[in-house]
Amino acid sequence: MASSRSEQSLSTKSAEPLSRRATDEATDAQSGEGERELLSTPSRQTEVHSEEQLESIETDCEAIECPLVDPHINQHMVRSQTNEGCESVVAYFRVVFPAGHLLHVVHVPFWPSLPSLPEVQSTQLFGSSVTIKIARIERFGLRLELSLKQVEQTICEVGIEVVATCHG
């Protein structure tokens, strides 16, 4: 008998920073103030890829059907469950290291919590060479510590895949 699976999918795309332009303009009109500096969240600076870099990322990602082939997708998670009670979470992350930084921490949440502590595997898909340490595993999520093997003088991106599996 074939097992059926239910899946949840979540993708996050990078977006322009949010601003309070409408609120600020309304306040300016009421108070009679002139131009005001807009309050906004600082945008995350990302690397502009050359055609060669994009082709390399596309080749690496297409080989495993990775959603990070789209340069606008920073994370993608799929959670599935079989009739036998086995749950798994497969997640893809694009991690951006600012120039001169060696360490980046990634938190992977599980909501609702998994029924037991998962077995976790993590794999680098593309980018500068990193060491991936699974620093903490809980039913509600996990923590990864990514360390570049050498200091980069420019912004660099790394793609990783995380697979967490538990047996109900």
C-alpha cells in the first residue's frame, strides 16, 4: 500500500524595505511640517552575480531540483508526513556573508513542533567553502553555524540544504 503525504510549503522572497511613507505624509500634512526623513528598515545588501556565477548556481541547483535557482528566493521549506507517522522537513537557505565576516548563524523553526527530536543532515549546495556545524537540535527547531574557511574581501553567498527527519 502506497503511503500518502501531506505537504506544507513556504517560500520567502527578498523584498524592498518597508517604509512608513503614507503615515509620514499624513502626519506632515496635519502638522504642517515639510519633508521628513522616511523611517525604514535597512535593506540587505546582496551581491550582483555575473552571468558565469548565475550559470554555476543554476547548474548546481537544477541537478537536485533546488528552488534557490531563482536568485530572489532566500529560503524554501517543505514539511511532509507519511501515514506511518514519519515527518520530514526539507529546507533550502541562501546565506549572505558580508565582506570580512567568517560566521553566520541560521535558525530553522519547526511549527508545529515535531513529535520527537529529528535526525538532521546539512549539505552545502554552492558558494564559498564553509563548514556547517549543527549546533543545537530541538523539537521546535535547530541552529546551524556556518563558518567560512577563509575571509572573503567581498560579499559572498552560500546555498545550503537541511533535511530533518523524525519517526513518530
